Amino acid sequence: MVGKLLLIGVLGAGFGYVYPIWNESTHTTCQALESRFIAMEAPLSPFHPGRLLEQAVLRSTVEPLSSGRIAALEMKQRYPALPAAVGCAVRYWTLLLDPRVQRAIQSAMK
């Protein structure tokens, strides 16, 4: 019984770590977190050229230059006891599942 629970826990933790990398098509969870931030800032309507330009600039400059380092530094400050990659995975799931966090980020970026 304990072995089955342990196996389920390990599989769940593995899924929680690997899914952000797979979903955002990145190499690390911190890159996935940065990609999620940029995607959250995406315009709701395709007819908003200023926001489209802003997103294009972010995707073409910040993402390649950072490659997850900005998110890793933030997560190391936020969760000092966790490795940065695990902290990025935790924050990714928080962004994905908690609509209050999404609204707060979107209002702060306006």
C-alpha cells in the first residue's frame, strides 16, 4: 500500500515537473515560467497592434537573452529552500491554476 502511494507521488511530482517544459516547448522549467508570463501578457484581440509589437519584442529579445535566468533568480529569492527549477515548476502551476494570480499579473502589466 505504501509502495503504491509512493509510486503515485513520484509519478505526480514527475508530471508536475515535466509538464511545464513540454507545454511551453522549452528546455527548463524556468524558461517555461518566463514563456508563461509572456503568454499571459498576450493581447486578447488580434487587432491591438501595440500589444502585438510588445509581445514580439519580448519573445525575440528577452526570452533568448534570459533563457530562464530571470525566473530562476526570482524563484531562488521567493523559495530559498527549493532548487530554482523546482520553484519555477511550483510557480508555473500557481500561474496556471490560480485565476487570482493571473488577474493580478495582467493588471500589473497594464
